Amino acid sequence: MAMFTLLRGTGRKTIAALGLVSVLAVGALVYLRAPALAQMAGHMHGGMHGHGMGGSGHDEANMPGLRGENASPEESAELAVMFRNFNTFTREVTNLPNGIRSVTRSSDPEVMAALVSHVAGMISRVQSGDDPKIFIQSPTLDIFFERGEGITSDITVTDEGIVVVRTSTDPEVVAALQLHAAEVSDMAARGMQAVHEMMMQGGN
């Protein structure tokens, strides 16, 4: 089995390594010729935080809800690639006593490249407390940005996809990790429909 470890570490110690991930990600995927990944990564903020954009987040063509107060155009573009191609994803999640283990893949190499970059970028943001404030981002992520230094992350790209293990000694963070993983799985399975339902449940 081909394997490429993108990240292993805790808190701020991983940030320097993560700086290389965006550069390594596409090359690693070409090298591995792995099927793909998709930690939709699920960062669906905002609808429940008052970032519903007056309903404009439901524009399926332009997807303005994927933009953010503190997100780059490239990050929003990666999200758009993932949501438009959610039907290429398969994903399995195992809840651990102290966190989660997920395996996500896509049948489309370009989608996989976007996902690898997205996962690495989001974990880097969490560990530095740098919330992108994506308009439709789930509030589940708030605790991650507040307590990111207490989360240990291990990301490995293998033939089966991207394997992400995230753990913590904080019970509240563990619960949030497991809830967020379930949210991501729902988005990987149903795309924007899952987002719309989550936003409606949040009062939008």
C-alpha cells in the first residue's frame, strides 16, 4: 500500500509542517495515484451564526455561502469543487474513545487534490486559531478554534484515501470532533442539501 504522511503532531508544533502540505499535496497525489479523499471538512459555519447572507447562500450556481469573512478565494474555490462533486465521495468514520478516525476518498483526482489541500489548510487554521468564518460554516467548529492546541492530528494519504485521526484529552472537544465528523459525512453524502437542512435547523 502506498502511503504518504502529510502531518503528525499536536497544536502549534504542526504548523510549520503544514506550511509544506499545500505544496506537497498535489505531488503526493500524483505519486500515489490514490483514488481520493473528502474530509469535507467540513467547515460549515455561519448559517447558525447569522451569516446566512439573506438566503443567498442557497445560490447553487455561484455558491456565495462558501465565501468567508476571513477565507481566501482559493479556499472558497476548493469548497465549491467539493460540493459540486460530492457524489464522487465515499467516507467511513470510526469514533474513538478520545476522538475520531476518518477515511475519505473521491473517484476524481482533481477533487482529491482539492480535498487534501482543504483538510491540511483547515487543520492549520484550527491550530493557529484562525477562523475563516465561512458563511455557512457549522458552529460545531467554534470549540476547535478556541481549543485547537489541545487537538492532536495525524493525516496520511494512502491507496484507500485520506486517513485523518484527531484526538484530544478534553471531553468537550472529543464530543465536538465526533459531531463534526458526522456533519462532514452527511455533507459528503448529500452535498448542499445537508447544509440547507442544517441551516434551517439553526433558525435560518
